[in-house]
Amino acid sequence: MILRDVTDADLPIFFEHQRDPEAQRMAAFPAREHDAFMTHWRTRVLIPENVTRTIVVDGRVVGYVGSWGQDGRRFVAYWVGREHWGKGMATQALSKFLEHERVRPLHAWVAVHNTGSIRVLEKCGFRKEAHENPPGEDGVEEVLMSLESSPRGENNPR
């Protein structure tokens, strides 16, 4: 597995991943239409203050992992195409990403029903911090997970 910079050729693959109904249900995140998706990635995701990497396994793009600042915190997210679920790729990618994204604490919101993603985060050292109460307008209950220290015990080395 390698993590590399995102290219324009990756975006159509990411677009298709986010259109998968089961992936949407698990992530509790609705798909964007093509133009809105491309605009979001080009103007909100692929900007210098964010760190976003494409996950490549055996020469094939399987997803992405990234981090960004929001509301005074640093967040992380990842998405792996459903055909690659259950193979440990999300855990491996996030673990590898955390070797380079060294800002701590690092946070992730995850839908409570997405036990697979919660497990990925736990394997990478994240712990449950708080439940969002009440559930959001969409009825989805989420848990905030946090990684408090870097692998070498450093905080905010940036």
C-alpha cells in the first residue's frame, strides 16, 4: 500500500465510491452530484491547509485519507471503496497516514452504527470522546473520537 498525492484522475473513482448506497448508509453521508462533488474536492478538499492522500494497493486506487481544520480542531476522514471493505485497508491506510499527520489531538466524527469505522479508529489509537446529543437533523447519532498523542508522544509538532 502506498499513500500518494491526489490527482485529477482519482476524482472520478472517489465520485463513484461515494455514490454507493451502502457506503452512504454506513458513512451517514449523502452522495453529491457530479459537478458539486468535483467543485467540493477542488475548492474545499484539495487546498494547501488540508492533507489528502490517495490510497493505492497493487497499483489500484482504493480510496483516500485526509485531514483538515474545522472549528479550532483538526479532523481526519477516510473512504475506501466497498469492494475493498473487510481487508484491513482502511486501518493500514489510516495508520500510515498518522505517521505523517502529526498534529494532535486529532478528531473524527463517525456514525454510531458504523462499527467497522469505529474499530478502524480504535485500532489506530483513537478513543471515544463524546456522543453528539441529540442526534443531528438527519437523525444520525455520531460519536466524536480523538487521538491525543502522536506515535512518539509529541503534541502539535507543526
